[in-house]
Amino acid sequence: MSKFIVIAEEGERVLLDKAREELGLDLSDATLLYTGVGAINVIRTLMNVDREAEIYNIGYAGSANFDLGTWVDVTEVRLNHPNVTYPEPELKVESLKLKGAKQAICYSSCDFVMASDYKDCVFDMELAYIAALGFKHLHGLKCVSDNLSLHAYHELTHGVE
């Protein structure tokens, strides 16, 4: 089975070594894919990848209340749309069961989340779109980069403008 590490930006590559050192996650046998940030980039990059492949989406995420540097082993992913409610399918993610990582839901958004009443979760801009593509073996591992502060995210990652 093919194995891919999916990250949005070059700045997230440092998380691979950090995950190996802090969590014991060794993905040296996986192929690295950069998607770019957001839904359109994810879809364009991954649309032809075999749905049987094992996908590890590793990246930075914001959180309203988790400490910076906290690792989150994602168990479920949803879209972030706090102003409206509508039915969506459940998008489960296979837990990595890593000692040292919290398990939580990830909310994917089309834009950087700078305020939210949601607690004990993380926010990113890619994982729900990856999950919606129908990969059978999808894992999400996020490192909290900020507490919903674009400025703090920039200081750490020099990423999305």
C-alpha cells in the first residue's frame, strides 16, 4: 500500500522530525506531498491519488484553548461554519493512538479562524477536504501553532499571508 505524508507548506516539514522525536512517529518510508493551503489546492494535488493509499496529514493548527506545541491526534473532522447548521456526513479519521498526543476533533475552515466558541479542538484549512475525497486510511496529526492569532501563526511558521 502506498503511504503519503500530506502537508500544506514547506514550513510544516519541520513537524516530521518533531513528531518522530516527541511522539515516536517514523514515516521515513512515506512519500511527501505538498498541497498548498486550502480546498482547491488539496483537491488538485490529491484527486488522482489512489483512495486505498495511507494518508498522513500533518500540519499546524489553531486552537482556542490547547497550549502551543500540543500535538493533536485527530479522530474526526468537520467543516467550520459557526453561523449556520446543515447536515453533513461524519468524516472519521483513523487515530494514530500516539502517546503524548491529545485526541480531538479538527474543524477545517476556508479562512484563518481568529475567534471561536469551540473548545478542545483544533482548526486547520485542509483536513476536511482531504477526508471528503474518500481516502480509506486517513490520519490527521496537528501541532497547535497559535491560539487563534494570525500574528502568532506567522511568527512561528512564516506561512500563509
